[in-house]
Amino acid sequence: MMTKAELFERLKQTEWTDFEIKEALDKLPKNVWESVCSFSNTRGGWIVFGVKERRKQSGVFYEIQGVNNVEKLETDFTNTLRGGQKFNQRIASQPQRFDVDGKIVVAFYIPMSECKPVYIGTPTETYIRLGSSDQHATQFEVNALLRDQSFGKKSNEVVIGSTFVDINQSSFQDYRNYVKLYNPSLKYNILNDEDFCIKTGIIVNGMLTIGGLLMFGKLEKILEFNHDFIIDYIEIPGANIKEAHTRYTYRMQEQENIWDYFKAISYRLRTRLDNPFSPLLNGFAPDDESQMYCVREALVNFLAHADYFSEIHSTIRVYDNSIELQNPGSFPVDLKIVGLSLVSQPRNPNILRFFKLAKLSENGGYGIDKINEWKQLTGSKVIIKSSITYSEVRFLMPINANQRQSTPSGVENSTYNSVESKILALIGNDNKISLKELANKIDVPGRTLDRIITSMKAKGIIKRVGSARSGHWEIIVK
């Protein structure tokens, strides 16, 4: 529902992806059906009748005109949506009225359709919402909408003719050892290989599921089933492709499957990011809050939510100032909702489950909370985008994060991440400051501070001289 105050607030802004105003003093405007179609195919939105757009040199403003025959407009609009003649399917709506100084404004909320594409008459009249406008969908976009119908189901389907022998045993045994090490209480650990595959959903009715094949299969079998399978990891020397003095300095060779890509990409990323020392073989301490942990959460979800049957493929580009993970396939929910409530709609649920069994996924949704800790750790943004055909998570790197320089006492240095800089400044002012005082002054939990201090020691930024009670800190010049 939308309140009158929210309506007025929206009218102060421009029309956008989820808000469209229509002048409808005496009848429904002809172009309203394109907006209905667009909202149904995108993220849903409000269509508001009885408001006129006026343009002046100072900008655009909206004038309340009202609707003369409210009952007729509501009936005509609702009947068209539900009649099954205008559109290829019946469309739901939620009507609402507002009385503005005696003038009636009528608003309808059009939800995102569960069965896309929605079109007017023929598939060529499919519309999507781009910014504040309704646009004809391209065939590429229509194909993406059609694939979304199998969202959350496709990866659970079986690959006809596949068997246990199509599993890459090197990848699979590496995964099993990983699960035994980091999820030792899992009851499936005692099973033999084939029973393990059955219990975890790698195999159903004697055949590999699509998710099982992509996650652990032999490359030749994967390419036989999906000849476009590849995850492209590239390291580019520059802020973007245009500025790079060479096309790339490293491009990952083809890996056998998703699990092998995950291991190889994690190894490359760990060399680029702050990653506190950990005694564990996977390089992550319990409750780790390092840069690498944030990016790893994004990587897991990147691999689990990709549309592996798109004409384009998943790409990770590592620039000097950012890490970009771009997937074919949109997020299935409005990004305004992700992170505000529990959202668990994986595109490939069994692939995500395989990662969860290995304790490699923060939760069943998108791990947005963990990903967003990047800003707290580095002071730099995480930018998340989504459209009909692709989604992107982009981590902006701290300035010169990989080029540690000496830091004069009491002075913050931008080459360190924001938390480290605060710690250095406080130590510079008082080299006997306690951990408790540091935690209070930079407003982080004690456990978090312990991990940051351990990281700074391991990187040779600071050291502790003497005992915890009577000793002091030293900033090491590098």
C-alpha cells in the first residue's frame, strides 16, 4: 500500500522504474498498457491516474487533475487486465484511491509477473522498464525472460544419459575432503561416493542433475550439454579497459567445472586482498571479517546465481581500482528488498546448497550483509546493479591498497584502509593505548579489532613491544 504522504513525495521526484503517472481525466490513455506490460516484466510498479505532467524552464512538475468517472476507469482497467484478450495472460493489480482537495487520484500497483514474458497481443509487443520509460524488449531480453520461468528449477533437472562416471573425480574428492574438514559433523561424510551424491542432490534417479554436472562434472561432458560453459577471469592493468596499457596481465585458463573455478579464482583474489592470517587450510578464520571474506561471499553467490544458459557468460574483471563480478541473468527480486529482509531465491538452488554444505555460503539468499561490510572495512563502496539480462557486483578498491607505505606517527595515510588508518593515528598519539580503548574509539567489536590487529602485525605494519599491560606499540616503517 502507498500512503498519501508517500504519493506526494513521489510526485516531487521524477518518474522512474516503479512509478508512472498518467493523465486520465475522462478515459484511460492508450499507452497505459505498455506500462502495465513493462512493470509485469520487470520489478512491478505503481501507475497513477489523474495527474498531469507540466514542463517549465525550471523543470518538470505534476499537477493533480483527478479522474471524473472513477468507477468506470477502475472497471475498464481491471477488466482489461483480467479479461485475457489484451495480454497473453491475466494480470493482477491492487487499486487505491486518494482524495486530494476533492479530486480523486486512482493508483494501481502492478506486481512483477511470475510467468514472463507478458506481452500485448504478440511476443513482438513485449515491453520492459528502463529508467522512466517503457521500451520494446529485444529478442535477447525476451529469451532471458523465458529462461527465468525455470528460475530455481533448472539446476535440479537431470541430464539425460549422464552417470556417476561423468563426475571429475579430482574435483569431487577435493570437495569431499573440504566438506569433511570444514563441516565434520555432516552426517553424509560417512557415506560412500555414490550415496553421498544421491543424498546431496548431485545424482537423481541414477543421472547427474544439471547443478551436479556443472559443479563437479568433467569438462567434456559439460560442454557436450552446454557448449558455452566458461567463467572468464581476467586481471587488467588499469582503472578500466580503455586505460589499460595491455589487454590483460592474466587470464584464467578453462577449468573443469564450477568447483575448480571457485578454487582457482579464490587463490587469485587472495593475492590481491587483505586476508588475515588463519591456521585453517582454506585461509579463513572463524568469524573472519577480512576483505577476502566479503569478496568470497560475492563469488559464491556469483557462481550459484548465474544463468549458465545465457548467450553471454559470467565474467570477473580485476582492475587496479575495482573487482567486478558480472553475471548473465538478473536478480530475481528488487534490489531495494535485498539486504532489508531475508531473501532466499537462488537461481540454482542445488549449486548454492553444495557451497553451503562446505560452509562456504553466509546464508541461503545473497549474502548482501556480508558483502556490504566491504565499505566498513575499506571505506570504499560496493555497487550492485541488475537488469533483465545481467547483474553486477562491483567492489571499489581502497586507494593504493596494494602499495603499503610508511605512516608518520599521528597521521592517517590513505594507502591503508579506513580502520587501519584510524588505528595508526591513535597509536601515533598514544603508543600505550589499550585494545579496549582502541575498540571504543574506532567503534568496532573487540573480536573484530583483534583480527584487524593480527592482520596489521602479519603485514608488518605494527608490532607490540613488551607485555599486554605495560608494553607499547611501534609503527614499523616499510
